[in-house]
Amino acid sequence: QAPLVESGGGAVQAGGSLTLSCVLSGLIDTSYFIRWFRQPPGKEREFVAWIGTNGGGEYYADAVSGRFTISSNKFKNSIDLQMNNLQPADTAVYYCTGRLLKGGDAWGQGTQVTVAS
């Protein structure tokens, strides 16, 4: 059983929107926050957003603030990332990460987002 599974990536034109989902398994400690990161081609992995799954609260990187929204979907048991007004600079593999109940962090396999100009 994979601790976290991302989906929803794809190819869009600049100005378009996508919603990524990170489905959480029972292996994830939901008392900790869940974070989204991304890794643009040829660059280091960078923070995108986090959400406190139980107590709420959210925080965004400056590069995505005002365009991306992170939320908790109780029905799907997922953490979703709504991305609006996508730009070519948003092209990256997007990953979610969370804390395992047994300790340590888990990362998903990633989902590719490609934004054409």
C-alpha cells in the first residue's frame, strides 16, 4: 500500500487550470500537515504549499500565492491542490509528502504538470 498517491497532472496552456490530488492511506499520520512540493526540469525540489489536516491552516510559497489553493477533501481522503492561471514557470513534477504513523516522511511518486506558453 502506497502511503501517498498523486494524480491530476497533465498538459495545459498558459492561463489554464488543473487540480492535483494526493490520496492519503491509513499509513499517514493526519495530525501532521501535508505538503506539496515541485521539481522543475533541471532544478531543485521546491516548496509549494502546506495544510494542517486536522487543525486547519495553510501556507503558500510566494510564487503560487493567490493562484493555488490547497484543501482537504474528506470524501476522497485527499489533499487537493487547485492551480489557476498556470504559467510555463509552473512546469514541474509535483509531489506530496506527509508523516508516517511509524515515523519518518513519505513522498508520493509525483505527477507531471506541463504548461505551454
